[in-house]
Amino acid sequence: MRDALHDAGRALLFLGACLLAVTPLPTAAANVKFLGNASYSYSGNIAFLNADAYANYSGNGQSGPLRLELWAFPTPYAGGALDAGRKLANFQLESVGAGWQTNGVNSGPVVFTPPPNGTWIFAMLITEISGFSAANEGYTPDDWRNFSPPVVVGAAAPAALTPQVGLWWNPDEPGSGYALDFRHGVLVVTVYSYTAGGAAQWYLASGPLSGSVFSATLDKYASGQCIGCANTIAPTQTGNDGIITIGFTSPTSATVTLPGGRVTRIQPQLF
């Protein structure tokens, strides 16, 4: 019985040694860096990744498995976690011993996965498997190169436009005007106009400026404080007279579409 237990113990020790032999243990990443330039090109779903050379600046030992990876980030990559980025392509590299380098890296055609529409900073990374991270299949960055200019994928977002604040008008339509104020992406428009019977009528319209276009209801108010009255009375909104749309062609020129379809061009009033 004792011999049987002894043999079983020896078998378990042997099995444990075998498992240690085939199970990779976490290792510290080597000091692998780019030498010279890195570049890329892509067309459709195919990319080509290139690097002049890479070297292992560690004092001793061999690097772990290495990859050349192309990523897209919303801002230039500065090291650390890859959570904000999108991996676009990768190519397996040869591991390299301490003090050695590998020259002339050319991936040939590899699969390319475009990032979503937007503006991206592309970056080339040398990554190494260390076993300390489950992200990116265990590969962590050793070195990287950001590329410029930014890459725009899909339709470019319309350029932000800031209209000149102040009194606007159409010089051919004296007596009417538009007071514009713009802050934090919100445009407030006060319209000075008249009713069909000739009585003065002012409106208030406010809302976000989407690129270069503003649209809102022309709200009317009544029963407020008179100009010479001491008492303070909050006015009451009495409805609106339809939609006003302003399309800015520059910070100092715009086309206004008014209820009923009338269109007029306005500009800042100089005085």
C-alpha cells in the first residue's frame, strides 16, 4: 500500500512538472523600440505595415512574441491602456534577443478593419506578449509612433461657425431688425417686426446652432412690464407665428427663411 501511494505521489509530481513546462509564465516585457521610420498604407480592407527596424535594448534575454500593430485613437497615443483606440491591423514579428535588431520589416498585405466615421490619429505600435494582461490577446505596447495629419473617415463634420453678435438687418428693409447673441453653441434671436396692420411686434427665438443652420419658433409675448411702470410683471407667451430658419454663409452673412416662405438676406448693421 505504501509503495502504491509513493508511486502515485511521484506521478503527480511528474504531471505538475509537465504542466509547468507547457504553461507560459508571465514575463516582464523587453525594452523593444523602433529604429528609424514606420509607415503604413491601406486600400479597402487590405493594409501594408512597414518599419525600418526594431531593436531589443534589454540587458539580457530574449523578447517575448512581438507584433506590429496599426491603431486609431481619438488623440495622439501616449502609452498605457488601449481602451480608447481601435486596432486596425497587425503583423507578427520575430522575437529579438538583447542587443540585437531586425531590419526591413514589411508585412505584405494584411487584413485592415477601418475605424468608425470620425477624425482619428493613426499610430503604429510594437507590442509584446507578457502574460500580465488579457486585453489585446495579452500583447502590451513596447513602443509607438503617432502619424500626422489626422485621418478623417467618412463625411467630415461641418466646421463650427460663430456668427457676429449684435444687430443684423437687411438694408433694403429698414425698420425691421434681428438682434443676435451666441454663446456655448446656443443662438438667441430677437426679431423686431410689425403685424399686417402696422403695429409693432417683436419675437424671441432660441436654440442650438447646428453647424451653420439655426431653426426655432418665433415666440410672441404679452402683458409684461411697460417701459415707464415701476411694477415688475413677467410677460406671458401667447404662442408663436411659425418657424424661423437662419442659414449662415459666414460669420457676417446669412439667409433667413420666415413663416410663409419669405426669404431675406441679412448682415450686421454698421454704425
